[in-house]
Amino acid sequence: MNDRYDAGYGADGGAPYELVGYDEYGRPVYRQAADQQGGQAQQYDAYQQQGYGYDPYHAGGHQQPAYDPYGTGTGAPQQPSYDTYETYDTYAPHGAQQGGQGGQDAPYDPYGQAAHTGPQSRVTEQTAHIPQQPGPADDEQGPAEPAPEYRTEQFAFVEEPDGDSEDVIDWMKFTENRTERREEAKRRARSRIIALVVVFALVAAGGVGYLWYAGKLPGLSGSGSGTGTTTAAGAQKRDVLVVHLHDTENGGTATALLVDNTTTEQGTTVLLPNSLVLTADDGTTTTLAKSVEDDGSEGTRTALDTVLGTAIEGTWRLDTPFLLTLVDLVGDIEVDTDADVPDPDAKKGEAPLVRKGKGQTLSGRMAVAYATHRGSGEAPNAQLERFGQVLHGVLRKLTSDPDAATTTVQTLGQIIEPPLTDKDLGTFLARLSDRAKGGDHKTAVLPVQDDGTLTAEASDSVVKDVLGGTAKSPDPDAAVSVSVRNASGVKGHTEKARVVLLNGGFTFRDAGAAGTEASSKVVYADAADKENATEVAKTLGLPAGSVTKGGTSANARVSVVLGQDYDPGS
């Protein structure tokens, strides 16, 4: 084992060391400083081995004494060693090939130190001390302490503060905030667009739904045939009241339906002819005029619902004295009259009570006279249409405030038939008044045929579009309708004839009583009804010769005139 070298260790007893260079591995090499008193300069041979070594820096390859590391001055003869660097002296710098005294060349210093001039002798050297190596071990020194071990968690990274980092952070925050604001603006814009699209879609859907519900969509409104029209008209909401005008002086009635379509916001007065055929409670057919007189308000309302397919909510019986008071309460009305109406209390030759013309102002008395007037030779509907004009004039002058209209109704002092109440009637009339003032009120006559049944025109233009119902006139083929006029002079004969005809399967219609006739007659208009007329004569006990062809009443297929020869017991 090689001995370790340290400063002060060797033959010289602690001579100092100096750095002479680095070996081929980059390790520092030291040598003992030269002894100035002996005139000998010590130099370190990095390649010197024990015994006689070969000096590679002398061209002649002379042998030198072996190096004694312990300074004993003795040494065994050593075999010369071969040095592979023998050609190195050819390239040695700093005068390595200069001749020396005594025939020896000056040794080459491989670490660039200047060679001493003159004869030099090799001095005893110690191996240079390598830093970080412990000194020579001695008996008194204990074992060397192991080098400390360090763990990863014992290290800490220290971030050096940089003044520019704050600026960088601020710039990053600014950039980030700006980007976030842009993204937020985009999100808000998208949200607004989506909200607008949703609102537009809802409004469009609502509008289409309303138009469909009101029947105003193209192809669904009007009087065209088709399922869509019926569905749209039937889906509309309507409030319907029936009003009967009773002429307390001259007799007779006039009937109209007041319709408020709350869906289309349209008001209509539908005038019903007295010849309209209805089905009575006992299953027999009758006319509207007879139903009002005989069946009363409730029976007539039910019969109208059956024929027209409506849902009438109440009946307003308006006698002529109450009509007079109503017109006076609203403050006169304006009507475009179509005829001069004489004053019933005036003498002949005096001016008429109501003059023909446009925009005529009518008081209560004048309005009653005009609404009940039927001129000589006029059709029954002429008087009905005048009644409609008066109703329209009253609605235009009536207040649109429900409470005030209710007060007007209560001021009339009439008894309202249940289930209708004063408040219901006042509120209903106020709504119709608002329609009439705004131009959303019209008057229409229900078209009927000569036999009192509804026409196709009535089914389409009025029943379906205005009333939202379906016409259900009594089936003419269900039973033969027979009108009976009593001319026997005996009141009881009419009732007896009715019972006999109903038991025979015929439909009885009362044609009233007028004058007397000696012989009874059974008349048919259509040749197809001749057999039916013959059967009626047999049922009533009349002779076969009483059957004849001629004109019949409008609502009957066979007409019977009971003469003085009629015997109910036969």
C-alpha cells in the first residue's frame, strides 16, 4: 500500500509544498519546496517509481539513483523500467534538450516550470498532498468520521425577487381580464339572441293560436264548408240571451237572440222569425210564436237550443211598456226608419208619429210604435227587422259601464226570470253596448223556408258562423205535420182534434180559429201527400170527399179546416 502524504510529513521534517501542476486526470500535484542552502533544486517526477527508474526526459536514457521516500539514503538496486514516453523529450518545451553539467541533459519539467541552470541533483521528495484527502493515519487518531448525508427534503429553493415580475403579473392579469371580458360579452350577446328568439317564437305561437281560436286563420274562417270551419267556430266563446218583445196592446211577439262573441269581440242580434219550427216538450212540432205563448220562456229556450245547437244562458222578457221606459232612460235613440208610422191615438189626417228617413230621433213612445209596426201587405219579417233596429239604437245609447247599466235595468222595475239576474243582464248589455259604439255590432235575420225549417244558407251563415251551432230542424219524414184551423164555432173541437191526430202518429200544429164553415176540408199541396191527406181524413172521421188538392200552411204538409159538420165522437 502506498503511504499518504501530507505537509510536514517526510525526511525534511515539515518542508513546505508547492503546486507544480495537474496530472492527466486533472488532479493537482504538489512538491516539496527546493532546499536553497544545499544549492540543490528538488523536482518532482510524476513518473518516478521505487528503485532505479527510467527518466523519460533525458535523451540518453541515463540511469538515476532510485528514490527513497523515507530518506534513508539506501535503496536496493532496481530494475530499470521502460517508459513509453521516451520520445516525449523531442517535443518538450522550456529548453528541455539543453545540455547540463557533467555530460547530463537538463531534466524536462512537464508542467511548464523553468529549469535551473547548472548542475542539478535530484533531491529527496515526498508524494504531493491532494486536497480533501485526510492526513497520514497515526496510531493516536481515531477512525475518520463519515461524510454527512443529505436528504431531498433538506433542500429549499430560494426565489430571488425580481422587480420586473410584478409588471409581468400585472400585464398577465390585464390580458386575462380583457379576454374574460370579451368572452363574457360574447356570452351575453348569445344569451340575448336566444332570449329574443324564444320570445319571438312564443309571440308567434300565441298569435297563431289566437287566430286559430278566433277562426281568423286563412282557410278556417268564413262560410266555407269543411271541418276546420266547424271546429274553429265551435271553439269560440259566446254569451247568448234570448229577448222576447210582447206587444201588450195589439198582441203578438217578436224574438231575437243577443250574441256576444268574446273571442272575436263581435256582437250580433239574430232575429228569429215566428214561423220557425220547434219541437215541443211532448215531441210535437210547433212554431216559435206558439211556443212563446204556450210553452213560456223556459220551454221556448230549450226548444231553440235543440233546433239551433246553441246554449242560451237566459231569457229577457221585454214588454212594450218596459221598452218605452228603457228608451226614455237612455235618452232617445236614432234610427234610419223605412216607413211612416201613424199615431194610434191621433185622428185621421194628422202627421205620422214616426216619419220615414235617416237618422230619425225616436222617443220611447215612438220607438215602441216603430218596433211593433207592420204595414198592410208587408211580410212578417218587416216588423221583426224594425224591432232589430230599435234594439241596435238602444245598445248604442246605453252606458258601457257594467254598474251603471245594471242600475238602468233595475230602474225598469221589471222582474227578471231566473236564472238571469239584474247584474248579469246589466253586464251583458254593457258589453254589447261597447261593441255597438265601436262598430262591432250587426243585425242578421235567421233565414227559414216556407215550412219553417232552416235553409242551408241559415245553417252556414248564421247558425254555424254566428251562433257556433248546428241546425237540427225536425225531420219532415219523421211524422206528417198537420195544421188544424177550427171553423166549427166550438172551441173544444181543436183540442179533441189534436189528441186524435197525435194518437194517430201525426204532428199537430194549431192554425187558430177564424169564422165558421159548414163543411170540413182536408187539403194537400204535393201529390205525394195525397195518401197522407186521405189517412188524416179517416183519423178525424171525415168523409173521403173532403180531401182535396190546394194550398197549405207554410209549416204543414196537410191542412185541415174543421167545419160545423165535424163530430169528434164519430
